[in-house]
Amino acid sequence: MPPVNQSLSVQISSISTTDLRASKTKNCVVKVRLDGTTIRKANLKNSRCKIEFDPPYSLSSESALKVELVQSSHLPTHRIVLTAIDFTVTVAKGILEAQKVSQLTNHLFTNPSAEFSISFSMEPTATVDILSAGIARAAELQSVLDRLGEYSKFLQIVLALGLAASEANSIAKAVFASVDQIYKLLQEQHKCDVDIIALLQDMTDVLACIADVEQFAKSAQLKQAMEEVNPIVHATGNFITQYSTQSVKSRILSLTLGVKTREELDMLTQRFVSFRYKFDRGLAVQSGMSIATMETQLKFLLDRTMQDRQLQILRPKVPEIKQGPEPCMPGTRLDILKSIHDWANTLDGPNVLWLHGYPGTGKSAIAMTFSAQLLESGRLASSFFFKREEFLSQTPKALWCSVAYDFADKYPEVRSKVALTLDAGEVVPHITSYEDIFEKLIIRSLENPLSVPPGRMPILVIDALDECGGLTASRSYQKQVLAALSRWKHMPSQVKLFVTSRNEKNIHSVLGSMGSQCKVLEVGEKTTPESYLDIENYLRHGFESIQSEYQSLPHPWPTPQDLKLLTDAAAGLFIWASTVLKLVGDHQPKRELERIIETLKMGQQTQEHDMNQLEHLYQSLLISRFSSTTNVEVFKKVAGAILVAQTPLASEDMHALIPSLTSQDLDFVCTQMNSVLDSESGLRFVHQSFVDFLVNLPNESPFNYKKVVHEKQMASACFQTMAEQLKFNITGVESSYIQTDVIPGLAQKVSNHLYYACQFWSAHLQSVVGKESLLADILRFMHTQLLFWLEVLSACCVTGSASAALTALDKWLPGDCELKKDVQDAIRFVRVFGHPIAMSIPHIYVSALRFPPATSRTAKRYRGSGLMTLQLKSGGSLGWPGTDAVLNGHRDSVTSVVFSPDGTCIVSGSDDNTVRVWDAETQTKVGAPLEGHKNRVTSVAFSPDGTHIVSGSYDNTLRMWNTKTQTQIGAPLEGHTSTVGSVAFSPDGTCIVSGSDDNTVRMWDTKTQTQIGAPLEGHKSSVTSVAFSPDGTCIVSGSNDNTVRMWDTKTQTQIGAPLEGHKSSVTSVAFSPDGTCTISGSSDKTVRMWDAETQTQIRLTLDEQAQLYPSRVPHCQGAMNVFRAETSQLASIVHIQPDGWIVGPYGELILWVPYDLRGFLPRTNLLGILGNHPMVKFNTSMFYHGDQWIQCNTG
């Protein structure tokens, strides 16, 4: 059905005679009849006639039009039809469609007697335009009464009086009766005109409503009613056209001699009334249907709005990158792009593609081009372009939050899952670990195939993975991303991943080891005919662009020989070609190109690796730009600062941080190095290849820079900046009740160079060799600026870096330095109070400074420096709590824990059937729980290299896990017939030993995951503990049969007799580091040592006063009662959250309490809180909080 606001109709503009073959044309009339009714006629003049339709006459579907040539005789009723032409609208449509025209066209219709030309067109016509034209024509209608104006009223009065007076005179009566009849006809004609205008106006009003309703029409009644409107509009328009072309006389006569005009008008009115009734009824039915679905639709809209709000938190708060990688020049890299698209369009192939190559080979350009093509085809699920200098914002968390947001934005199935996860609070981006973000937002959301056709399979693009981690070459971020990417091969095949990077060892070890599950493409590692041609075209296009700006350049420029020389020198490296074009286009292009060509012709290029060609280009650039010794020193000073900077700094920020770098020096170097230095988005060299070139310059080079010198300069500048700018409440926080991250614009109150100094002083310090020169700066920092420094870190949401920075300082300081004690105490301070420091700047003073033990050097120094806070009258900690942090995550008892060999990770097993991995430094979960066991986990162990974990369980199995990917390796190790109570790795990692309640010890091959030999049998009861000797030749086991036994790992036989002496179950066994002794603990309250060679007891280690079994420390779950100091009456119920925050009724952050002292709520009128531990009493006279917190600073 065509839209009701538009109608496709055939419109006739004119009909004319072109050739009359009839012998007699005298007294002839041309009549136009539509569906049997004459709509227009005209007399022949000189055998010609033309009838105009202005505006064009619209014909409805299947209308029959007839043109007649009629000759009249002297008898009124005797007419002769000389000739006639009939055709239907369908014929006219066919003509127009065949000619493919919509504008006015003429067509000849011929028969033996005559030839007629009909001008018509077929085009969409807005129905409202038809009505508007009708209203305009009707408005032009002017009846006799309209023309009489005020005289018509006078005539009405005269007729009324005249008729009354004429009763006495028959002649007068007849005259007045005739005039009265004429007046009634005039009134009827006037009423007809008014009714036409009213009908048109009513139709126009309803049509506007129909246009709004049409797009929502669903009910059959409403659709059927709306289909009737177009014919009514066309019929009304034609009626108005015919009626308005008549003279006033004709209109009166048409009303006098017949009722056809009035009947036709009444018929149109009735049709419209009938339509209006059907439309209103259909609309009512539609409304009834809509009410049934309105709640569902409204709920959908509300859910969508809520999901939008939830998804916003996934958008990383990172500075916008002003300029991304340039795409490939059109017509280049077609071969490699074809290979990529072939992979992208293959459903049953690998869902990972890794594109690698040397720096400068155009990997990022290819990624950008491919992304643009995917975006155009609707297949780009997400893209992430790493930049080395953006490492602070481009974290693994930022990557996976961005990817999750993009997928959720494009795919409804993902959107609902991500929104539910966020709504449940399972992921909070600034708190949740990157592993949990990847597991819960990516893996879970994409584990089921998406409902997309094969041609729209989503693709994730990650570019420059080798630049993940920043300029410091730190690989922790990169390892985290790689650990996640290694799991992509297990994703649905339709969700594809495209990655680009250098072919670095750590990346190759993950992506390159996927085998058939990852397609690998190389780019630029050898010059192919295609890449050679691409470079040539790239250079030619670039030189043409330069030539268009410099009209004086010769033609051709460069010469074909020079272009070939340049293409050869590029050797497939687009960065070489790009740098040449920037150098030449920078200034004096003709002279610059001649210099480069001359250098190449002089043979400075070598036949070694292609990268040497790029080095020679960079070398020639430096020599040409900095010819004098003074200029060389300026370059080294500026370039050195840029190279050691941890993140790009704008020129003004660099000058503010290092005042000795003048604005003139910075501007000079930026101008001279414009081809390789970007100064718009922070001072940075545009390609890593130039950085590599400068770093690797030999000592004899005049441009060689001393990294140690510049690192020391930068470290000193950082300490100087902090000394000058750090101060109490630097960001002006007004209340201690509000979280830092909800205060808008807080980070912007910290200058860029101060933020840089606070964030990166420790990174620069680690490279400084001469330590004495900076000790005074460090002493001042530790004794006067430490808390102010933490304020800045909290404001900028990087509090987590505080512990790492102080730890680096502790390692850097000399071993006999007294300052080390201050640093070590500060490390404990930020570890214990890191949470409140990150949550709220004021609570550095309100909470954190209150609770350190009396022995804390940090607390004593800053409490005595004018910072007043809540004072303890009794109770409190005598020393630092033994617990730095509580690792929460398991849902049941933790049965086994162990550190990884390098101390960076902890693994735990639990009665909740799971194994968890933890980051020992940050005390956060690493990834999701390792799930697979069907019953409680009893024992866990790390392999010697830390890459694998083994766990034993009540489900009678052992399971092996990959530490990096956190996935189960192979099938469970089955064989035991009862609970596996203890597991251990051999020193070389090739074997696992397990002890079980089935009274046996078993050995397992870690590679084949099969049992080695038969079970080691001998114990008469459950085996509780097993361990390998340091050389791996022996196993020791303890049992509930009260004995210790030793086993030969090679022969798998028991060595000697059981070691007897314990009077109760042996609960734990171990070898000494040199393997000469074993040790055992027992429920008989003793520890016994045994000679491994003679298998005799050495001595009793502990007497029988101590009972040996793992102690359980209960957690205080008691209720807390708040008492007023003056009355000791119960004051109010307060809420202490699991993370230690005591909050007010509206969520105010009142106080944070360390884990071991969670039992009080200080207020100025409260004494303390009674819980499950002794009362802690305060002197509350100096407890300032809320909007009075700043009063704690009296210095």
C-alpha cells in the first residue's frame, strides 16, 4: 500500500487534435468523458481544438477515459459521433513505465478518422497537495451573492416586503415570485460553494492525522480504512477542478436543470463520512491492541535506558587520541588485505589472525584500513589501537571495558548479559580485576553464538599489541592481555579476533603457539613484487601532492630513475618512505630531495639488513638539521627528556617540569624535527623506529645521549616540583563524607606536570646511579610531603601505584640508610590504608592517620606536624596488624594455600569446590575461580616454574590448571577411590605425587597426565600428607596409621620400614632443604625429625604441651552497640560495611576501620562501641569530619 500522504497517479495536462481526417468538421465538438461522464468539452476552430487541464486532472486506478469528436445537427437531439478514442489508466501507466519518464510527455492516439495528442505524466503526488490545490480553487469560487456583498441583504429584505405587498396584485405577485425563485437558486449555489470548501478543510485535517498514524497501523480494520482515502481525495480533487472551471451561470444552471452536482457533492461527503467512521473505529481497535502491548514496550524502553546508564561505566575515562594511524593509500596493500578478508569470511577456519612484521612495515595502516572496511560492512565489533605513550590509560581493564561496551552496543544478546552482570554488581571497573572483567563481560557474554548471519560475523581489531605497557618496556600489561587473548581460540568461531604486533618473543610464545587455531600473516619481512609496487605508488602519490603546492618544481619530479632509487632504498618499509616524504615536504623540497638522492648515490646504504637503510635516513636528518655543536647539544637535551619521559608531555608542561628546557629550545627542536616529532598531542617521536635508532647510537656519535643523565635530571625535577606545589587539601575537597570519584573535575585541579612528578618520580629514580645527590630531596619528601602526595594519587585515581613507588625507593636506598625505616613504615601504611586513601582524600587524615600503631614512624611524624585527628584514650594496636589485607572471594572454608615460586601469586583451595589465584602484591583475585571439582578441594600446589597448579579433592580426582590462562589442562587425573588429601610437584615439575583416604600414594606424569606405575601401598589408613625430596628421588608420606613412610620414586617401592614413634595421626610431613632430614607433625602434639638415610628419629622438637593442628581464627560477627558518653544509653544503630567503612544514614563516609579494630564509631558525642573485643575509648575533642574535616590541619 502506498503511503497515505502520497499517491502514484496518472495526470492529464491537455488533449488536442493533431489531424482530423473526417470530411466534415463543421459544428464539431470535442468531448472528454471519464467513466461515462463528460468532464470537459470544447468547440473546434479551424479544425483544431485543445483542452487544457490546469491543474492536471488526476485519474484513479482503472479509470476509463474517452475522447469523442461529435458533430451536431440543427436538431438538438441529433448528434453524430464522428470518431472516438478509448483508453484506460493502465494503458497510460504502461506507456510511461516503458519510456521510464516521470515528467510531462506527449503520446499520439490514432484511428482512421482522427489523431489526438494527450499530454500526461505519472509521478508521486502528495495527497495533501491535491487537497490544498482544491481549497485554493474553491476559494476562488465567487457566487452572485458573494459579488452582491451587502446588497444581497438589501435584496433579501426587499423580496420579503415585496412578496407580502404583492398579495393584492397578481402581476406583482408573479414578478416577485420569479425573482424569489432566482434568489433561492443563488442561495443554493452559494451553499454548494461553502459545502465544498468545508469538505476540503475537513479532509485536510483528517489527512494530517492519518499521516501520523500510518507508520504505527497494525490492525486490519485500520489498514483497510486507510486504503480508501486516496480514491476519495482524487475524486474530490477532480470534482473541484470540473466545478471550479464552470462559470457562475453554468453552476447555477447545473443546480437548476438537475441535481447531479449536488448529488455528486453529497456522495463525496458521504464517502468521506463513511471513511471517517471506519478510520475512527479502526483507530479505536488499534488503541485497544496497543494498550495490551504498551506496558511491554514501555518496560523495554525503561530497560534500555537503564542498560544505557549501566554501560556508560564501561567507557574508559581516557583522553581522546587526536589522531589515529593513517590508513593505507587507496590501491595499495591489496594482496595482504585480500588474505585478511579471506580469513574474515571463512566460518570454519581459525577465529584468530595475527599480523606481525618489523617496525614501519605498515601494520597499523593495514589495521586502520581493515577496521574502516569492517565498519562500512557492519562487522566491526570493536577496535583498540595501542600507543606506547598512552600506557597509563590503555590498560587491560580499559581494553576489555571498551570491548565489552562496543559489543553490548551492537549486539542485543551481549547487551542484556553485560547489563545484568553490571546490575548485579559483579563488575565495578575501577575495583574489579582485569581477569574478572574479561571473564564476566567478555567470556560469559560471548560464550554462545550470536544471532548474526555469516556475512555479518563480528570482528575485534587490536593493533600494536607490542606497544601495550608503555615506554618503560614493562610487560606486565602485555602479559595480562596475552593471557586473555590465548583464550579467544575457545570462543565461538563466528567471533573473530585480528591482532597486529611486532614478532616479539613473548607475543610469539602465545599467539604463535596456537597452531591451526591462529592464522599468522607476515608483512614487510621480505620485499615482494606487490609491496615494491605499493611503495612506488605511495612515493609517487606523495611527491605529486608536494608538487601541487610548489608550482616551480620541474616535471617530472622526481625523475623515474630517482623514484626507482627511492623505492629500492625503502626495501618494503613504509615508514622509510613516509619519513622521506615528510622531510621533503617540510621545507625546500627540491633541495631536500637532492640531498637524500645524493646520500643514496654516494653509497651510504649497505647490503645488510633493510633496517640499516632507515638508520641512514635518520642519521642524515640529524646531520642536516643540527650542524653546529650548540644545536647538537640543544637537540640532545630536548630529545633526552622526550626519550625518558614516561608519557608525552606538552611543550609547556615539559618546560614547567624542567625549567632549564627553555621554550625557545623546545620550539627550535620541534620545528627542525617536524618530520619525526609530534608536538600536537604531547612531545613524542612518531615512530618507535626513531626511538630505537637514538637509543642504539654508538658512544662516538655526536648525537648519543646519556640515559642516566637525563633520568637523574627528570627525577630531580619531579622532587623539586612536588616540593614547590604539594600542599594540604590541594584539590579543595569540602567534605569527608563524599567519595573522591564522584566529585567532578577533581583531577583537573592538579597541574599536568605535578601529576607527572607524583606518578613517575620512582620510575626515574631507579635509573639514577649517584644516590647522594638526591637523598636530601627524598628526605624532604618522606618527612613533609608524603600525605600530600597521596592526596594527588587519590584525586587522579592512581593510589595503587603508591606501594610500588615506595617499594622501588626502598630497594634503591643504601642498606645502611636510616631513611629506609621511614620508607618501609610508609609501605605498611599505604598497604593497610590503601582502601580509604583511594576512596576519599580527607580520610587520609580522618581515618588512615588515626589507626596506625603507636610505633608507626609515619603516624608519629605527621600527627606531630600540626595534623590533629581522633585520639585513642585506651585500646588500639600495639604494632602493625599481622594482616595486610583479607582476601575475600571463597564462599566456604579455605583448606589449602601456597605461594608461587616467585612470590607474586597465591593459590588457594576451598570447601566451595573451587581453586583461586591471587595477586600477592595487590591482594586481588586473578581471574575467575578455577571450577571443575565436584566436591571440596583439599590441597593445592604450584609447579616449580609457577606455570601450573595441581589440586586434590573429595571427588577422588586431581586436576591440573594453567596459571596463565587459568584453564584446566586435560581431563581429571583419576585413579584414587577416595578423597585426595595431599598433592605435590616433583622438583623438576615432571611428576605429581598424591596421597588419599584410600590408603595409597600415587605418582602421575604431568605431560601425559597418566598414572606412573602401580599405587604405592603400605599405609593402613588415610594418607594425610606427601612431599618430594629436593633431588626428586624420594617421597615421604604421613598417615592416620601414626606412621611416616619413605618411597623410592624410580623403583616405586618403600624404603625401609615405617618410621614409627608418633602416638596419633601424622598430619604433615616435609623434607629439609638439603634432603638429609624429614620432619613430621602429629595430633599427638609433637613434631619429630628423622634421618633420611638411617630412617631413625633424631630428636623431639616440641614437647607435648602444644597441640599441633591448624588454628582457626574466628571473625567477629557480633552486633555493635553505640553508647552516648554522658548517659551510656543506646544512641543509634549504625552500619559497618564488610570493607570496613562506617557509614551514616545517607551513605556518608564517617570512618574506615582496619580489619583488626572493626568495633567503634567515633562521633563528637560518642565514647565508643562495644563489640566482641575490648572497648576502645577515644578523646573525641579533636575528631573533625564532614565539612569540618579541614580543621584537622593546624599547621
